[in-house]
Amino acid sequence: MRADEYEMEREVSAPIEMLEYYFSAHGWAYERGGDEEIVANFQGSWAQYELRAIWREDDHVLQFLALPDIRVPADKRAATYETIGLINEQLWLGHFELWTASGLVLFRHAALLEGEEGGTLTLQQAETLVEAAIEECERFYPVFQFVLWADKTPQEAIAAALIETQGEA
């Protein structure tokens, strides 16, 4: 079933349920962690991503995380923190962070959801949450790789990775 068919079938739903429909419509592998959590896997251009959503009903907040397969060794953490700071200045929705305990880089954003029955998510909102996270991870993945593996400074990595091409070859 295509996403637009799901939209016609389910206009509004509980957040985790709607994300389950969205992931299923795209044919992505996913697992539910009860009514409050779902984890999916998506193969991007650069890496395999773990997509994780956590619903906090008491606060009506849906937290969405995208974890690209980026682990930062201890000797690269200072440069990675600087890189994250420069990247986050450019973002309108969400932010990157580095989990110090594991060295994982992730993208995170949250949505405050209101609704008559506590909190609901539309298919369009689900699509925006997921696609914004994936697009930012895809856009900035090369930046992290330049810093981690090519020993570029954060400024050099951003300049190299975000070059806008002109014309056709």
C-alpha cells in the first residue's frame, strides 16, 4: 500500500501507530516497543540509519531520533563537537548531538502534539518528522566523515561536503 492510500485510510492516529503505518507503507523493517516506542531501519545513500520515535504521553511530546552509523573515537570528540556546533547553526528543525557515553552521533527533534484524545499525528506530520531527519543526516554525513577519517577541520569539512555543483558534466 502506498503512503497516499494510508492517508486516505488513516488521516489522524496515535503517534507511534501512525509511524508504524508510515514505515510499513515504505516497506521498512520496524519493531514496536509498546505504545510509546518504535524503531525502524532505513538504508540511506551513505549509511544504514536507525530511526527511533519515543512518545511521552504525559507531555504530549514525540521525540524522533535518527542514528547514522557514526561512532566518534575519543581523540576526535573535540573536533566533532565543533563540527556539530557549526552544523546546528544551519538547521531550522532539530539538531545533531554526540552521546558521550557511546560516542554515537545522532540527529534529534521533537514535536509537541495536541489532539482531542491526548495527542495525534497526521501522515503529513509523520512524513515531515522522518524526512527532515533523514535529509539532514544524508546532507551532513560526509561532513562527519571528512572530520573523522580525512582529518579535515570542521570548516574545511563543511566547505568540501556542501559544495553546490553548477551545470552538467
